[in-house]
Amino acid sequence: MTGSALASPLTPVSPTTRVVVCATHEIGEVAAGLVATVAPDGVLGVATGSSPLALYAALIRLRAEGLATEGLRLFALDEYVGLDASDPASYAAYVRSVIADPLGIPVRHVRVPSGYTGADGAAYERAIAEAGGVDVQIVGIGRNGHIGFNEPGSDAETRTRVVELDESTRRANAEHFDGDLSRVPTHAMTQGVATILSARRIVLVAAGHAKAPALRAALTGPITPDNPASFLQRHPDVTVVADPDALQEDR
Ligand code: GLP
């Protein structure tokens, strides 16, 4: 596989977690190769954020080369509370413009948690179950170890629900709101840790030094709500695709 020639600077605690280390510019292609197994009609769990952008671009290239993606069904991890799907900063807009439209996936096969206060997390869980569960779940990792918007303190049993965002997360994401922290919502609806872990296969993508402390702790540290990504150690099939910086010890 492209990129797998690089040696991993760490060994994950979990025997069911594989780490594929590759150059930053290869992450998208390598991860897309893993995710493409969900075509032509599987259920794909999609993350937003910067980390998986190259993965989606690579999937779109694979489609141009003949991969059938139009029959995929998509479930997003999370959404900000208070942002309408028409807001360009919403994850609904991201999923539509970055993933679904370029992959030819019709709107009826795309689900994003509702960003409205009082939205029903249980209904989202039922929709995933009715689709047969998620075949491949893409996740990024927050600098504080969050997956989806499961901030530190989220435990293994959490399901889709509204959460309050950490200040550090709001600051990290302010770049998507023209750097204006006051515009970053304070709450989000997110799949829970248990929801994410119920996917049959998980592909985590990460790049850059900023992710290294959280990613290293998730892979080699104790399983703890202090680092929700550490719960991935309990999953039977996780592949981490990361560049060397994201796995390096702090320097
Ligand atoms: C965001 C999202 C997560 C994402 C993470 C990392 O806040 N809610 O789903 O994985 O934080 O984002 P990025 O890839 O932009 O660093």
C-alpha cells in the first residue's frame, strides 16, 4: 500500500488497531483505498473538519476512474446546534458540497444530525440502525482527544445527543468562522462514543504536530473518558492513517 513503507514511531496497545504511516500528501489516497471498500452501496460514516478533506478528494478521483459511489448512504458524525443546513459553516453544508454532491449521492441518502435545540438523538440512532449500521466510519481527532464532538468526559456508553463544546474546541474551530470566536456555536449534536464504536470498521485520519499528544495518548495510553479517542482501543477493526508528525513525541 502507498505510504506503508514508513515505520510507525509507536506501537498501539490494541492488537486490533493498525497504524499506517505515510507522507502528509499521501494520507488521502491511502485512507480512500480503505474507505472505497464500502462501495457500491454500503453505509459510510463521514467526519467533517480539515483532516479528511484529502480523503474525500481521493474518493472523488476514484469515482472519476470508475468507482461506483452513487449508491452509498452517508451518516455524519455531528452538527453545530443553531446552524441551519443552508449556513456554509454547517456540517450539513460540508457533507453536501464536499462529499455527497461530488460523489453523486442523492440527498435522500444523506443524514446529518439536526442542529436544532431539542433535536432527537434517538431518532438519529434509529436511522443508522434501519440502514443496517455503519460499514466504515471515518473519524478525525480533536487536539483534546475528541471524536465527533465527544469532548473529554464523554464515556463509552454515550449515544447521539447534544453536548457543550469545550472552549479549546471552539477556539480551534474558529478558523471556520472567519476567526470570529463569538460566531462559533457553544453546543453541538454528536454521535456518541458507543454509536461510533458500533461501526464495523473505523478509519482515523490525522496529520500534524498539533494532533500528536492526543493521538499518542489515544493509541498508547489508558482507556479513559479524558481522551474519548482512547475508546477506539476497544474496537475490533481500527486503521489509523497518519503522517509522522501526528505520531511523534512532543518536541
Ligand atoms: C471537529 C469535528 C470532528 C473533527 C475534529 C478535528 O471539531 N467535530 O469531527 O474530527 O474536530 O478537526 P480537524 O480535522 O479540522 O482538525
